[in-house]
Amino acid sequence: MLHRKLRGPSACALAFCGLAASPALATNGYFANGYGGASKGMAGAGVAVPTGVLGLAQNPAMGHKVGNQAGICLTHFLPDRSVEIDAGGPLTPGTYKSKNDYFLIPCGGANWVLNDRLTVGAFLFGNGGMNTEYDTNYFAGFGAGSSPLGVNLEQAFISVNFSYKLSDQVTVGVSPILAVQRFSATGLEAFAGLSIDPANVTNRGDDWSHGWGANFGLLWEPTSEFAFGASYRTRIKMQKFDKYAGLFAEQGGFEIPGSATIGLAYSPKELQKWTFTAEYQRIFYGDIAAISNPNAPPNGPLGADNGIGFGWKDMDIFRVGAIYRHNSQWTLRGGVSHASAFAEGKNAVLNSLTPATPQWHASLGASYKINDRWGVTGSWTHAFDNAIEGVNPALTGVPQNVKARMSQDEIAIGLTYNW
């Protein structure tokens, strides 16, 4: 089953709404910066504080904190991406803005408390951000290049969650994950001559793959004031993209990197309405050849095991957030996060296709309790404009400076039901 390609309707059925959790979210690289409105209202924090059903994607040990709850949400995502190319080399100079600057993304799930020890949940979440579409193909100066130029990567994760209380202070959790991803690329004809498989580099339509992984979580509450959370999501070994075997390293390999998160929450007795949280996350992009292999200069041809990649490094993210419980109906949230740079400036040429440049995120959010059963949560996140800029030493002729940039805004609205 794992080695059989998912195609067409079968893939859509598994992803129910076909990867509607993507193609883009407020991102660190292409990983979402938090899941669900409560987490997003704190710039993605959620490993040490409960943030609803989708927060189980951050820490599977939160089942009892979430309680009996179902939730649905809609995220409005507005990315702004462009590339500036100086004159003096083979790339077509100019400023080019990517299309597709609005996405509407549904999400949801439910959690059930079975007894004092065990909970079970099910939910859908996604990654995104690798999406560009330029009307002008600035690689055409190399001798070939249709329009539009761009790539689209979508990843959805369908998860069942189990949370178990070992004691009054310690809870553990595990979430088996089914991952489904889809990729397409257009306008990359100029790169076919650099590939071990020129026929499978570009314009091959959508290709699908799937794989399995797991997320593990821990929650430790030594006192009523402090909570420590930790989680580890495994690397997910995915089927290869056969249609793009000449583009990605390892003959179309594109696995999903693992990540690890630790965090602390503090609810001071003197300030009973407040909870403060801080956390650190590492995303292991450097473990995935298609993402991390160098391109400036490359070690090998496209599609080879040591083939051209995007030059990404492991990413470190730091977050701080706060919760203020104004009264029995209103809860307010805020947060800031910072991520390390995903790549060096010399990688700007290739990463103009995937300008995952934002490093700073700031968020505000609020929840309103309509009655004992129903509640609504909203959040706004801004990813501040940031760029990667440099010259690729592998380009022939006069070196050209390339600047790829992105900023993002995201508004999430969710409805919850408790029983």
C-alpha cells in the first residue's frame, strides 16, 4: 500500500477536500506557524498551553486539557511574493510579482474524553507556502522557458490522537499521521539540460504521494503555576514524485522533515487572569536532500542523489505568547515569534520559486464564549516582509543580484462546540 502511487480520486478521498488545509499558511519555511485560531493568536505557541482540537497537532498530550470538543475553522491567507533581478546576466532583469495572493483554507477536528485516563481525537491540518506563479519566465534567457513560471506544493496530514494520563502531573500522547502531498512545476524547461531525467523536470501536471509518520507529546504539570510541554514529529518517508524524478534529488524524493518543540507555561497566582508561555522549535529541513542540497554551486545534476536542492538549513523558531482571561466570556491572546534564516543569499536565484523568507511573526487573537456549549475564536497574524538576496556563483556571465521577498497576513476564524 505504501509503495503504490495515489492518483486522482483516491488521493482526494484520503485528503477529503483534497489538501484543502493548504496550499499556504503563515509559515516558517513551509511549515505552518501554529494550528487553529487559539495557537495562531499566540504566534504559533501551543506545546505547553491547550489551544483546542487542532492544538493536538502541536502536542498530542493535551487531550484532557482540550476536553470533549469539536471545532471547525476557516483561514484567510494573503501572501505577497515578488522577485527583483538586476541587469547584467542571463536572467531576464526586472521586478516580478507572484499571482495567487488569496487562499481560503478550511480545517477541523474533534476530541473525546473516554475516561479519567484516556482521550481520543481526530483532525486534519496542513503545511504550505511553496506556491508561486509568475507571468514572465525570467529563466527564459537560458534558452527555454514557457509561462507561467512557478511551483505548487501542498501537504495535508490526517491524524488520530491518543492522550493518556500517567499521573495527576504527567500526560503523554501519540498521533499516528497519514500525510498526503501534491506537487506541480511549470516553466522550468531551462533546467532540463541539467537533469539526469530531462523529460521529468517540468510541466508534468500534478503528482501525488503519501506516507506515514507519528507525533509524540509530553505534558508535565509539577504545580498549579507551571506546565512543561514537549513534542517530536517524526520524519515522514514519502513516495517519490515520479513525474518530477528529474527535478528533485534522489529521483523525485521529497520527504517531510521532522520537528521538535519544547515549551513552558506560567500562570502566576498573583495574576490569575494571565498565562505566559515561551517555546523553542527546530525543523530539520537539513535532513531532506531535495530541500537542503546545495545549488550555489551544485554538487550534482538535478534528480541525482547529490542533485541540486534549495540550500535550506535546519530552522530554529522562538515564540513567546500570553493569554488574558478578561471575564467568563472573553479570552484575549497575543504573541511574537522569530525564525532563523532558511538559506544563505547565494541561494536566492533558485529560491525565487520558493521565497519562504519571513522570520518575524506577530499575532493577536480572542475567543468569545457564546454559551456553555458554543464558542468562537479569531486571530490575525502578520509575517513581516523579509528577503533573501545575493548572487549565485554558478551563473555564467556577469553575476546578477537576485532579491526574493515575501510578507504574509492571515486571519483565522473558528467555531467550537463543547459537551
